[in-house]
Amino acid sequence: MKNRNLVYSTDQGRLCSSCEHPISECQCKNDNVIGNGKVLIALETKGRKGKGVTVITGLPLTEDALKILGKKLKTQCGVGGAVKDGQIEVQGDNRQKIKELLEKEGFSSKFTGG
């Protein structure tokens, strides 16, 4: 019997929304999902010669869907950026704008860092 409302179990951790198995043992086609669903938005300057970059991590999307969303966010912010290592990097301090755009896409997010 499937419990359609169960998303997290203290016994197993985060569960796949389709097959309801733990993410590590997912048996459906969502094996390519990268993020854990906890969307975090941060501003990083370290290792970038003082230039600020907005970094979005934890998006529960496949690599292709992540690239599409990254392109959309960069276009709507009017800046460049990159999608690598399961995270989206957008040039400049666009945290508030990105939070609003992600909420329109249906992702709840939090700011992290200083």
C-alpha cells in the first residue's frame, strides 16, 4: 500500500515521489535526479577575485532540466553564468530575483551564507 503523502521517513530518509523508495534505492526513472530537494541560494565570492556569483544548489532536477532552468534564470536576470556539478551559478548578486523566479517555477528556497 502506497502512502501518497509520505515524503520523508526518519527510518529511511528522503523518499522518491514516484516509487516511494529511499532516494538511494530509487527504482523508477528518477535515478538521474541530482539535488536533494532542499534548494539553497547563496552568494559566493571566494576564489572569484572578489566578483560575486549567486549559486543555487539542491534542485531536484535531472542534468538536462537543470541546464534548461539555468539558461532561463540567466536570461531573465540578464547575466551570464554556468551549470556545473549539480548547481547553477549566475553572475552577480541576484539572490532576491532568483528566489522569486524559482517560486514561480514551484520551488521553495532559502537564502544561505552571509
